[in-house]
Amino acid sequence: MRRYSRITGTGSYLPPRRVTNADLVAELAQSGIQTSDEWIVERTGIRARHFAAPDVTSSDLALEAARKALEAAGCQPQDIDLIIVATSTPDMVFPSTACILQNKLGANGCPAFDVQAVCSGFVYALTVADAMIQSGAARRALVVGAEVFSRILDFKDRTTCVLFGDGAGAVVLEASETPGILASELHADGRYVDILCVPGGVSGGEVLGHPLLKMDGQAVFKLAVGVLDKAARATLAKANLTDADIDWLIPHQANIRIMQSTARKLKLSMDKVVVTVDQHGNTSAASIPLALDHAVRTGQVQKGETLLLEGVGGGFTWGAVLLKL
């Protein structure tokens, strides 16, 4: 009998500090950077985001989201036999944030590692966990996206610092006799490394290069719209389904205009798109699981429905996962 995997629990966590556009505009003005709520909303759809306190790490956010996902799945930390954390803002150079999370959870012993695909990270991590469950290498996985992107923002660049926020989302993925994850599609193209990156590193105890986020917004937008449509259609084809079979699109929450364009290409009404970018901003690898958990807990998404998750991020990476909840 073929072995499948299904999501049995979701969870998320946002840091308490909520920063509205008005708050951010006022803070930036103190540094001589001019922007406005209208400018941000018109270009991105973002109205607020959450920033973590200085002493709060990605693993701290991941821990809260993981606990909620475990509770929703009705299992304990010791029941988990695989932990994957998608993050671009790890607690340390090493060990992995997944190992730090594992210890905080008290789930020590199972494999634990990070996946770094920036905003596509959760789609990558979910695909890896699904493959490991299908192969028999794991039975119950904890898959988390967690970010403290506020640490790598250049608050002198109004085109990027208004976009991102902090948060974490998590799912418990379990072996099943019935299909949950139906198909997935992953891609990367390193030729586009420079259009979205943090071109800095640590060497000899010093930071080399530029340790803050840099982005060519127009190039990212143009590339994102095209590759997301192709990934979505390839994933649907693998499952022998069409866009008419999608109940909900849960995209990476980067920019409302990218999300609208993707929905149009899939002939989906925006009423069938889960949108949290207005309140969360772009939380990178955390954005898809955050949006998924929000939709589940508010009753927007129902068990048995078919969901298309898709993301695009620095690398340049992109991918999609089609699943039945």
C-alpha cells in the first residue's frame, strides 16, 4: 500500500509588537526617510506588520507556532520524528535553528535541520518532509517557517523596509493511507541571485559586504508572476487536476499585486485567495504557514478542501504544493 502524508495540525505565532504603516512612517521620518501609508498600501497592500523584540529569535517564534500545531494535531513533542525549519534568519551560524527548536520543545533525538530557500522555504521544507514520510524515513514531521526579517532590513531604504515583518507558522505532517499532499514542484535559478539578496557574511569575526536586504523590486515582480503560474500549472498537471479543482490559493504573502496577478492567471476570484499580507507584511518563509493557520482557525478553509500553496524568493527560488486538507 502506498504511503502518503497529510497535515494534521497547524499553528502560528506573531510577536506582540504590531507596527502599523503610520507607526513606521513616523519612525522613518525621524531618520529623514519620507513615505506614507497611501504609498505603501497602493504598491503592496500592506497596512501593518509585527516586529520581534531585540532578544527574541527565530527559534522563539518557531517554538510558539510549533506548540500550537502539536496541540491541534493532538500529539506531544516526543511523537515527532523529524523537524525541518525554513528560515533565512537563523539564531546562529550553526547549529541549525531546527536543533535549537528541538531542544526547546524537548523532542531530542530525531533528525532536525534547516532549509534555506528564503520566501519559498516553507514549500521546499514541506516537499522534503513529504518525501521523507513517503519513503518511510519519518512518520510524523514538524515543518516550520520562522523569520525575524526586521534584523536584516535597511531602514534607510523605504522601498524594502516597509515590506517585511516577523512571525512563524508550523504544521504537523503525518503518514497516511489517503493522499494529503497531492503533488509539488520546486525550482531555482541562480542567475538571479543579485535581484534579491543579503550580500554580506561573517569572516574573522567581522561582517564582510552588506549585511542588509537588497532588492530589485521590478525584476522580482516580473519574474515572480511568470514562474508562479508555471509552477502552479505543473503541480496541477502532476495531480491530474486543473485550476477549476482549486478551492483555495494560499500564496506567499509578498505583495497583493503579485497575488492578484497569480489569481487571474489561474482564473480564480480573489474570494478564493487567502490574504494576510495586509496585516502581517511579508514574513518570508513564515508567510504561507501563517496564512494557512489563520485560514484554518477562522474557518475560512475547511477540512477536505484542495489547497494550492506557492511561493517565490531569493535564490531565485520558487515552487508549489497541492494538497487536500
